[in-house]
Amino acid sequence: MEIIVIGGGISGLATGLTLVRAGQRVRLWARELSPHTTSDVAAALWYPYLVQPEAKVKAWGRVAYDQFQADLADPARGVIWQPGFLEAVPHRLADDELPAWRTEVTNFRRADPAELPAGFADGYCFDAPVIDMSIYLPYLLATFQAEGGVIEGERTIRDFAEAFAVAPVVVNCAGLGARELAQDAAVYAVRGQVVRIRPTGFRRALSADNGSLGLVYVIPRIHDIVLGGISTERDEHRAIVPEQTTSILARCQQFAPALGPISSQDILNVACGLRPARTGGVRVAYERVAPDRHLLHNYGHGGAGVTLSWGCAAEIARMVQQIAA
Ligand SMILES: Cc1cc2nc3c(=O)[nH]c(=O)nc-3n(C[C@H](O)[C@H](O)[C@H](O)COP(=O)(O)OP(=O)(O)OC[C@H]3O[C@@H](n4cnc5c(N)ncnc54)[C@H](O)[C@@H]3O)c2cc1C
């Protein structure tokens, strides 16, 4: 079947590649490609942050967790394993506050009090994949094309009819762009900013939210360490805010003193991105807009688009299979 996938971030690429591997003829149309998408800004840790619905997140997240574990076999994909990633929490966690997805990851455990940063009362640890998107997205683009997919970049769609003019199946993976394209007022931006620094020898990934430091995370990767974070709802300011860079550095050093001193020479770059959040959660859905026009949606992943990518893609592929049947 001829399929147009709209969007060249992690959702579009994972979906496009999954469909190609299912034997479909796929063309991917995108206004921007890597390194210019929100997906390029992601830290990117496997972690279901700022995303719903819980039961689906658990199932989708598991598929992606397994895929990233398989990706480890090929170092050229940019995936590494963080044994014992730590999420610190300011208060004592009740058992029913532990995440539902804990059954899907390896070595989930409560944090030992001795490993908690100052000011935190509790936390949990698990083995987490970390994906360097500056390596992973180019790998996906190349693999998609090598396996028969066609990329048509720098192409802005204003109406799905443009895509239906050339294919009977269209998959909307437009991230924040889905707000206009699908006329979905539930979609909104959650702005983030990150600072990439040179490796300092600090190796443990850790994060926290809701404590006195706000959202704060330190994610060591292959060639850098990503420091965050910022999370401001309905803020679409696309320029770097220098005060936020200063705040990120100060909060990360307080959170993880073993990072050591960070000078301006250690900073590789600063980036900001708009997380494509959605009231009501991720939308993976099918619409039959005409007898011969099938529209599928895969957007609204908030702060977890990488974490859910392969799971959502697999669900889209199952829906396409049903259309074909
Ligand atoms: C600072 C920050 C840190 C993050 N950290 C993590 C993390 O650690 N783990 C994690 O899982 N997630 C993380 N995220 C969230 C993650 O980046 C997003 O959920 C994910 O990138 C969404 O991917 P997407 O492909 O749906 O959207 P995008 O990456 O935004 O891609 C959308 C695509 O659609 C195209 N498009 C839009 N409108 C149109 C149109 N009209 N016509 C044609 N093309 C169009 C765009 O050009 C682009 O190609 C983070 C995000 C930020 C900002």
C-alpha cells in the first residue's frame, strides 16, 4: 500500500521504518529533518515523563525499551545503557506512587538513602537506555532510505488532502504541528532548554522533579553530558534564554556536586525545544475520512516521544494491516 508519513522526528521515522519493514511503500514528508526537529533536542533518556495514558504508556514504552536494548548490539546507533538511573523524589514515596511501568524495566528498585542527593527523601532506580539523538536520528534516516523508504524533506503540509492526492493512507506524525494540521486544540507546547557539556568523568544519570531544584537532570551520553531542565507550559519562545542556562548549571551542580566545576569552555552548546504535549495524552488513532482515504494519527508525546516511539509505531503498523485486510 502507498503511505505518506508526515513528520521526520522520532515518531515519523520510527513509524516510517516500521511500515517499510511491514512491506509498505512509504514516503515521508517533513517540514524539517534532523538536526532541526524537537526530537534532536531530547536528552534522550528512556523515561515516561509528562505523558499519558498510563496503561498505554506502559505497553508502548516496553516495546521501545526492548528495541533500544537490541540497538545496543550496534554501537553506531548511539544507544548506551545506564544501569541504575536514579529518579530522586523530595518526599517519602508510598507504594502506590511507584510508576506502573516499573514491571517493564530491568532492575527496578527503591533508592538506597545513601545514594540520594541532598534534599531528597526517596527515589527509585532502574536500568535505562540513553539515546544520543545526534547519532540515532541520522541512523534512522539512513536505514529508512536503505530499506526502501523515500524522504521528501522541506515540505510543509497545510491540509491532509495534499497527501491523499498521492496516497490512500496518511500517517500524521507532525508533533506540535498536529495542532494546526489536525485542528486539535488539545495540543500545546511545553518548552524545554538543555545545556550540553564536555564529559567530566561523571557517569551516572539522575533526575528529579517537584523538589526545591524544580526539574533537574544530568544525563551522561557517549560524547557529552546533557544538563537540564526547563518545563514551561504553553511557552513557545524558540530562542535560548541565558538566565535559564545559568540556572540549569547551578541547579545541576547542586544536585550532582561530583560533576565538578563547569566553565564556559566546557559548554558544547545550548538548545531549546517545544515538547508536543496534549491534554488527554498521546493520540494514536484511526479515522476513515472517505471510503478510500485512511488517516492515522501518532502525536502528542509530550516529554516522552523517544520513550514511546517504537511502541506507537508498532500500533500504527497494526492499524495499517487491518486497513489492508
Ligand atoms: C528539552 C527536551 C528534552 C527531552 N528529553 C526527552 C527524553 O529524555 N526522553 C524522551 O522520550 N523524550 C524527551 N523529550 C521529548 C521528545 O523530544 C518529544 O516527545 C519527541 O521529540 C516528539 O517527537 P515527534 O516526532 O512526535 O515530534 P517532532 O520531533 O517535533 O517532529 C515533528 C515533525 O513533523 C514535522 N511537521 C510539523 N508540522 C508539519 C507540517 N504541517 N507539514 C510537514 N511537516 C510537519 C516537523 O518538521 C518534524 O519533522 C524531550 C524534549 C525536550 C524539548
